[in-house]
Amino acid sequence: MSTIEVADVDGPATHALVVGVGKYSKLEGVRDLTSPVYSAYSMVDWLISNPLRFKSPLSTVTLLTHPLEEFDHPCTEPTFDNVRTAMRQWQERGGTEDCLLLYWCGHGLTSMQDFRRLLLCSDVGTDGSIWDYVVDNRKDRLNARVSKARTQLWLIDACQDAAETLEVPGAQGRGTLPDRNLGEMSADVLKDKDFGLILASAEFTKASGQKNQPSYFCQALQEALNWKAWQVGEDGWVVRTTDLVAPINEYLEELKKPQRCRAQDGIGRHTVLASATPPLIPATFSCRPAIKQSLVRLGLYDIDTNTGEWIALQEQAVPSESPWEVVVEARQFSLRGKDAEERQQFKLISIGPANRNEELPWPH
Amino acid sequence: MATLKLKVSLAEPSLARIIDHSLQIVRQLWVPGKEQLDVELPPGLYQVEVKTVNGTTRKSFALEYSDQSTEVLLEEVAPTPGQKKGVRQLESEEETVEIGVLRPMFLMPTAAVRLALWSRARDEGWVLNTTPKREDIFARPDSLKFLRVVDESRQPILLALPTTPQSIYVATTPSRFEVSVKDADKRAELMYTLLEKGDTRGAAFLAKERLRTKVAEPPGAAQGAIALLSLSSELEPMNRPPLSWFANLKLNYPWIPDGPIAWAWYGLHAGMVGGAEAKEAFLEAARRGIPSNTRGLFLLLDGLEMFCNPQDESEQQVLREVKTWVAAADPDSRATLLRGPIEDLFNQGPSTPLDGVSPAALGATETKDGWVISANRPGQ
């Protein structure tokens, strides 16, 4: 199995499994996709570039996808058997305090009869068989609940078309994890466990992306993980399993895509990413009315809590009527403006993921 | 400590928050109407924000708040600068969310719609009323109600009604057949609005309030209990509801299916409920009938799939029945909304499919694409 050892982590760690299925050569009528492969590599790039943003630092990334010339990450073909082996190894890797992260991109289906969420592996159609090479993701979710790891986040970036569209009866799929006898389990098996599941599209609708590009969901997810989903937690800034849906959908809406993701199954609300320092927010500042902007020098100021004095952090003459674009920490500032005659205006502002555009009113 | 005088003068109820310099929410307050609230706070930099039920957020400018009392006014129209000492200029960030209103279409409605009401209160069992009156639909906040809407040519719809429905919208044109409902309880509306916008701290605060009001409105408490399953960690540990609150909902309101579901999942996550007890609770929930919250319905399926014995035919029969509910459910609807052949869902046997009253008989107003039936509550 192609596993990238990102870091030796002493203590709680995050283990990621990334699957991108794009080639379905054994089954006629199911077209190949390019976006899942680019999405998988893009997610691996994001993960290994940000190992310390995880509350439990990233330790391993296992990648199942098809080779691409532009990327040199080792990968394994996402056949059913390989997926089953990878899923089991990944689940067993997770200790109690560890976080298990799954990203899956590829063709998906939903069985209308019993609501199974089915994910197609690359060998679907081998020897004329379909359902033996399809993962029953819902069954896996149920069996994964007894895993030792208390925090899991599964991100399923796949269409959820009705399985009946394949016109092959008996849509079933197979679980990749061992069946568990949960009815007899003791009271502490699910204690404090959080199993976040985010589906890139609603049941019976499509997830999409552009050819040779990461999918729209994948782009939105990374934007959310970078800054949009960060919230103030008890000990600093955090992204929790349930914080991702709203910013992902906001991004999809900005792209004018009808696709909307949804969360399912989550009971807890565990922290996945954590940072003592605030996230960096791409913010814009401008004057109102805009005509004044070319005459005003804008600045961001911070208060010195010891002396009560204001200290300039950044200043910028904004020459045109386009806003001042600047990346700043999420926090409160004083936005100040000064014109050529040294007249000043100021406004106290809060910049955060939900509020990143501010205007300074200027008297007529 | 000094006192922050917070004057809220908005037409709608709202959730007010005081946010400190590091953007932490230091206080949350439910403001039912126009009120002045005195809040004790240490000196510092703060911002006051109110969220109204329709999703509008209004924020004061950040405040340099010293050891003297400071007054903040939040109202519909910003006062002119310098109008009153200590009053800060306002800004507003409009985010209108359309709730439950169907957009008009220029198509005439079809005429053959019939409405009937399934309801259950206390130990009466499920009752199908094919000649409901307005008060049956809009009164009795203690009972669980499902509106059945039938059009002769299309799949029938079954929609769980909130405790205090305000307006029911039935759109029935050749291209659309939809039913939606607007809740008169503004806290419930705001709870869901905040949930959808990812504001889980505010939603958690309101969900706990909903669960607390179970005596007056048990179905509303069930909404809060289900929402709390994923939100309770947003509350300070000492402010999280005890398992007994969920147990009371389960035991004292045996006609509410969502009660045992919420109790079992909350208990499983607290490490206080074992697999066998959870299984019994899920089976009990299924016996009570269709959960009134879509999320509750999906959690019921999860629970039964996890805990039912694959070799036990009676348990598998329950699981199959719940799967038929889930397969008919609209996952985008907050309240349970089922489409399809739904006559047997309450284990009452099939009724005549077209039994029911016309919207006109309930005093509905005809619109371009259907009907609106309103409760005519005060303030509408």
C-alpha cells in the first residue's frame, strides 16, 4: 500500500486515506473521469503542506488513485481489494486519541430501495460483475463506529445518482470493514466519539468538477480548511467536524453551482484543525463614498493594551477606486483614514472568516 | 466591572451576543422584543451583534468600553451620528433567508387537492382525521401532527407540522406539487437558521431552551433534543443538559418517536447507555411511529442498522419498515416530509386515498400556484 510517512508523531496523530477513482475500464457505459484523480493529488498536496494545522499532527497519508505525470506521490490502484486492505489498515492505525480522515472522489450511486451509498472501485465490471466491486459506504460507516479512534471525518466527493440508473438489479455493494456485533456492546464503545460525514452532494444529485481540475467540492473544502471554516474555540482557533458544511456551500454558491454538500451522522463535534494564532483572512478595505478613496491613505491600527495608544500595523495609499486587498489575522482592528489635509476618520472593526470586507465612511 | 446597557429595539425577537476583542462570544441573550438589558462586563473592547429570526445580522461598531457605563442601541434605523451621547452608529449586514414561502408561478393550480390530518397526543394512538378543521391543524401544541396532502394524479405528501404552525403553503400546479409550513415559534425558526448558517453556538443555546420547554410543547422539545445531539459540545460542560432531560422526554411523552432516539444517541455518546438499552430505545421509537424531524428519522435508521440482530426476524421487520420511511423522505426538509404511498405508515391500514377536505374548506387563500392556509395568530 502506498503510504506517505509525513512525520513521526509522538502522541495523538492524524491518519489520512485519500482515494481518487477515475478509470473504470472494465465496465461499459461508465465513463472515465479526470477530476477525481486531480482532486486526490490536490488533497494529498494540501495535507502534506499543512501537517501541523491538525489538532493531532498529520502522521500518514495513504493514496489510492491512478498515476499522473505531474505528480510524484506514490499511489496504489483503487481496486476493491486494494481499497479493502487500505481501509482496514487505516482503521487499525487509529488509536483512541487519533483522528482518521477519509477523502474519496469518484463515481457514486445511491440505492433507492434501501438507501445504500455506493462507491465504484476501478475494477467494477470485472468478469461481468458490478456489485462485487462497489463499496457499501453506509455499511462501512456503521462498522467504523466501533473503531478505537474517537474522531473520524469522512468526506465523500461523489455523485449520488440513483443506482437504478445503471439498470442492473440488486444494487448492494460490499463493506470493506469486518462486520461487528454492536447489539451486545458495552456503554463506553461510542463514548465521546465523533463520526463526521460530509457528502459533496445531496442524495440523488450530482457532484461535479472541471476536466483535469480538482472538483468544485475539493476546491471549496481546501478554501474552508485554509480560512473559511475557522472558528474561535475554547483554546484558540479551531475547525471542527461540523464547521465545514456552511463555508463549503458558500463557496459552491459563489461559483454559481447548484451542487450543495450536506453533513450526516455527526453526533459529536470534535476539533480537527487547531491553532493558537488566528487564521489569515483575505480582507478588503475601502472608503465610502468611493470617490474619496483616491484622496485617503488607509491604515490598520492595533491598541496597545498597556498604554491605550494606537499603533499602526499596516498603511496603504489606495490609488484607485478598487478596494485595498490585504491578508490580515482574524481579530479586531481600528481602520483609519487620513487625507492630504491630515483629517482623520476611524472605525473599530472585527475581521474574521464571516466578515472580511469593511468600508470606512467619510463625511461629505 | 461596569454595566453595558444594551437597548434592543427591533420588530422581531433576536439573539443578542457580546463579542470580545479576540472574537470570543462572552455572553448570549435571547431578546423576545424591544428591551433594555444591563450586562456586567469587565472593561475592554466589545462588539454587540444581534441575529433576527429571518437571518438578518445587525452589529454595533466595536466599542471601546471603559469602566463607565456604556449604552448601545440596536434598532431598525440607524440614528444620525452625534444624536445621543454614548450611542454608537449602527451598521447592518442584511442576509435575508427565505423561509417556507413558495415563489409564485404563473400557472393555475389543479383543483383536486385534499387535506387530512394524522395526529397523536398522549395515549390516544394515531388518528386519521379526514375532515379536519382549522383548530385541529393550528391548535393543540402538545400533539404530534402530520398533514396529509393528496392530489389525485400525484404521489401523496405527508408533512410533520411544527408545534405552532403559522402558515401552510400548498403549491399544486401541473409542474409542481409541494407543501411547506412556516412556524410561528420564532425561536425554532432562528435555531434552524443559525444551524444552516453554521452558527452552532447560537443554535445550541436555543436548542437547549427548546428542550427545556417540553411540558408546554413536547414536539418542540423533540426538535431541540435532536438538534442538541450534535450541538451540546458548544455549551460549557456545566451547562450541557443532563441525560435525565432526554429521559424525561422519552418516558413522559410516549407518543413522541424522537424522544427515545435522542435519549439513546445522547446516552451512547455520554457513555451512559449500552448497546442493548439503545436497541430497545430505537425499537420503541419505531413502534411509536414516524419521527417528526428528518434528522431524527435518519438517526433512527442508523441506530437500528447498528444494533438490530441480523438473525432476529422481528427486529429486521422493524428495520425494513423504517427503511421505507427513509426512502420516501425528503432529506432537504427539516421537518419529516414523505412522498409516496403512505397510507400504511401509521399501521392503521389503508384509507381511501382521496379522503380529506379541500383547502377552501379550511379557509385557504388561493394564490397563483396553490393555497395558503394561515393560523391568523396575533401579529401576523
